[in-house]
Amino acid sequence: MRRGELFKLRWTDVDLNAGTVRVIASNSKTERSRAIGLTIRSRAELERLWTDSHGDLNGLVFGVTNTIKNSWRTAMTESAIHDFVFHDLRHTGTTRMIRAGVPASEVMKITGHTQMKTFLRYLNLTDESVLNSAAMLDEYLGSGVSSPPEIPTISAQLQ
């Protein structure tokens, strides 16, 4: 979800029984409503927040009425995390859904992307993902090669 969508989220948009959150069109950048499934972890956290809330279905889920700039900075400092902004969470979530095998077309619907070009900016390659891609290609090709062939180096050729 986008930051603005999170901060505008009301309890009426959350269905803990079904395990979904509804982003209403008026709160969406693209002015299109969409449903987002909750992971076990996010569902448990929302259940905890509901228990701690005043039980107001029209209340804001996260209670943010202004900004989280200072809170975010403090959290990052105390966690010793550097060069990580709130929006990076959106990149991380998008990348993790793709790595988990969720089809790109579904991830786009979940994240609210309407253009593939924009969506692709949210996919971040990691060392793990490129190695997984190579392993998947090996499996597909049925290589059966347990180690790569010896490739002569320039220094070996000079001897």
C-alpha cells in the first residue's frame, strides 16, 4: 500500500474475518478501489491494534493525522538501519510477492500499479534473486551439471 493509503485506512476498510483490506477509490492514487489480502503476520498485528483501539469503526487504523517523519527517523536510528526510507517498504513488498511466485499481473492489482513500466521500478534484484533465477534456469534446462566447467583464466594462458 502507498503511505497515503495506509494513513487514510479506517477500520471499516479492514475485514479481519476475511483477512482483507479494501483500499477505497477516493483514497487511492489511481482512484480505483482494490482488495489486499493480509498475511498471517499483518493480520495478527491488525487484530492487536483493533484490541488496543477504542472500537470506533470509523477511526483511523494507525491514528496518523499528520506525519511520521520524526518517528520513522527515530525508529531507523534505534534499529541502526541506514539509507532506508518509508517508501522502500513498498519496493520490498512488491519484490517479495514476485519472489514468492505471485503472478506480476496480480501483484500490479494489489499494489495499485496500472503501468508495467512503473511497476518494474519496484522490483529490486538481490544477490539471492539472481542466484535463484540461475538455479531455476538450470532446473528448467535439466543441466545435471553439479559444478561449472573450468574456464581458463588469462594468467593460466600466459604460463
